[in-house]
Amino acid sequence: MLDNGGTIADATWAHLLLALPAIVISFVVAVPVAWVASRFRRSRFSLLLLAGLIYAIPSLPLFIILPLVLGTSVRSIVNVIAALGLYGVALMVRYAADALDAVSGDTVLAATAMGYGPWRRFFGVQLPLAGPALLAGLRVVAVSTVSLVPVSALLGVNSLGLLFTDGFQRGIFAEVLAGIVATVVVAVVVDLALVMLGRLLMPWEIPRVRRDGRRDAEVETVAPS
Amino acid sequence: MQIGPPQLARVGRWVMIEFRNTSKSYDDGTLAVSELNLTAASHEITVLVGSSGCGKTTMLRMVNRLVTPTSGQVLIDDVDVADRHPVELRRSIGYVMQNSGLLPHRTTVDNIATVPVLRGTPVREARKRALELMETVGLDRSMARRYPWQLSGGQQQRVGVARGLAADPNILLMDEPFGAVDPIVRADLQRELLRLQAELGKTILFVTHDIAEAITLGDKIVILAKGGRIAQQGSPAEIMAEPKDEFVTSFLGLDGGRSLHVDGDLVVDPSGRPVGRLA
């Protein structure tokens, strides 16, 4: 297995090149769609239904249908990223809509009263306050995307998934195992990276209020100097 | 400490808010405000007092265009607010609300600096001014980097007041700003507001459901009945001396067992307990 370190590293890199763009696309596309769903109540039902339907499309057929729409080849990484992104968006829209809905109306009103224009209010107030819930959703999307990537190996696209297909075909159990372990490790690392990014971008961490309305005692004493 | 009326002599500008036949009805048919005619005089505290559902918050929000009147006008110094850009208008008017309405993801100092930063003041400069304002409203500078949840209710309201004052607006709209704090802190905040007002001479429109608070703070009190109808308006002394009708009498608590009377500049109840103070 150590001898094959180079192969595993290459496959990991290829895996990330498919997963990371798809995760970014999921977030960037889902947030505006969720904004529409959250802002215009009537659109909410249909948008979330559409997202649910997209998520229900089986992945292999999607990999084969998408090239017809995009004009790419089946084995192009653009095709794979688009398919992964589509699933990510479908999953993320609901999380993002809920996250935006949960921002306190009073705070948004206060921001409006201070003289925030609509754009600045969205990027300066609503988006950051929805941040923790958006992050929670994005973590699910990220892990799900990383573990969906191997399906593309059936098309012959390079990723850790090739270790499964190759290992199965040639009956090398260690190769299959290496693929599984590496995929899990990539998922965990991506997840941790998102948590760190969240800490960096959202330093205000508001403590959860307990059911009796009081804050956790340990948190109460913490005050940044 | 005796608190006198605001020193107006040095304040040259006049800043007057005027409602002209202003009405607001909602889609469901509720008439929140009907044919309101009211003037809030320059550099004075005008208190709108009434029980919930009397349209007082709606009135306040029509001044900075958070609510658009169905008919009639709201004018600031004879200019209809409808002719002004809503975002610019709001940045020129201080707004303080119940539960402070602070931005939970911003520190104290950044919350206070919000409006100046929106108006284009460099962040460093705005923060420096915010620190000065913290002292003005009686907040220790050590609070500067705390987030709102790390402050007590009273401290949050002080931050709210500082934020309302940060861009040095001529007008301050205050929507039950001291409604959610305990009575001792509230009395403290009321005293501070009067002290500030003696210094700053803003035109303040203040909404409360607490008649004692209205008497304590108001240069003029406007007692509102359902549907935003004015039951009576005047100085606290005028209203206390001559309540116009039964509604006002009962609102003041002058009927039955809980009659109030004026003793010096204190308003006291029958057991001699002071419940308010004439400003």
C-alpha cells in the first residue's frame, strides 16, 4: 500500500478537484435561490419542491443526460462537477432557506431603521446572522458531495472511486479498502476545514439559550478582552 | 439633582415633526392611525403614550418611512418625508427600539458606529467617536469589544441610545426603549436621557405605554386612544390638572382608588408614594 502512495495521492487530488468546485457551486447558487424562497413566500413551496425532485434523480442517468445539455463529453470533469453541484444545490437550498428564515425580524427591522439599503442589509446583516445555520447545512452538503464523487469512477473519471472500481475488477481488497479510508479521510478533513473557516468568519458565536431562557453558565463568564 | 428644561438658546436650527391628516390602514382593514394631526416641537421630548394597539409605534415608524401612510403626510421642517430617499432619511434620524435591536454579530463599538460607517465615515474614525459616545451614555470602555449578548439589558439599551446618537441626528425616535428593563435600571436610564437631552436638545419622539414614564420624560404628552385618536395632549402638568375626559382620567389612574396628585415636581399616589416626576 505504501508503494502505491503516489497513486492514492493523485486520486485524492483528483477527488478534491471534483468535490471542492461542486461544494462552492452548491453554496453560491443555493443562497440566492434560498433568498428568493425566503423573501417571496409564494415561491417557497415550488422552489423547495423542485430542489427535492432534482435530488431524487438517480446519479448515473444524470451523469449521462447532463452532457447532452452541457455539450461536454461524459468523461469531462465539467460534467461531473455540474452533476455534483446540482445535487449540492438541491440539498443546500432547503438548509439555506431555513437559515435565512431564522434571522430575527427585529434585527432586520433595526438594520433597516439604521439606514441599511437592501443589498448591504443582506450581505452585512442577514447573511452573517444566517451564517451558523448555513454552515451546518454546507457541512452536510460537503460530506455528501465528497462521498458521491466515487460514482463518477464508473464513467472512468479519475478520483478515489477509481480505487474501488480497479480494486474490484482486479480483486485487490487492499485497494478497495484504501479507497474507502481515503474517501472518509477527505470528507473529515473538508468538514474540519469548514468548521475552521466558520470560526474565522463568525467570531461572535452567540451561545445557545437554554430552555429556561438562561445561557449556559460556562459561556456567561467568557468575555473577550 | 434638579433637571431643568433643555437649554435651547444655543441651538439655532429648528427641527419640527408634523403629522398632517395622516392615516394608516392595513390590508386586513385595521385602521392603525386615522386622520392624525400632531406636531412635535423642536428640541423637545414629545411622548406618545397609549396602550398596545393604539398605533403609537406605527406613528413613529411613519417618520422614518418604515411605514408608509395610506393618506396624509408626515413632514420634517415642512418637507414631506415621502419626497426624501428612505435610506438617506433613515440615516439622518436616530432610532432606538425595545430590546435594543443591536446587531448580534457586531461588538458594542461597531454597533454604535453603524450609522456613521453607513454614511461613509472611515471605520477608525467612527470607532473613535463611538468610544467617546460610550462615555456620554455612561458605559465603561471595557465593554467596547463585547458582543450584545455579553451585556446586561440596561447596558444594551445604553448602547442602543449611543447608536441612535452616533450620527448626531437632529431627530431621535424612541420606541419603548426602556420597556424591557427592570424599574431601577429604567429610572436610571430615564435620568440619563433627561441629562443628555439637556445637553443635546434633540427633537425626540418617544413611545411608551407607561404613563409614569411619559410624565417623567415628556415636555409634551400625547395620550392616544384606539385607532390612533388623540385623547388629549399637553404638558404633563396641564394633563394632570385637567384631564379632558373619562378615558384620560382612567389612563392617568386618577379615578377610583389610585388617584395621583402633584406635590412639588413629584407625582405621588394617595399613599404618598411618588410615581413620577414632572420634567
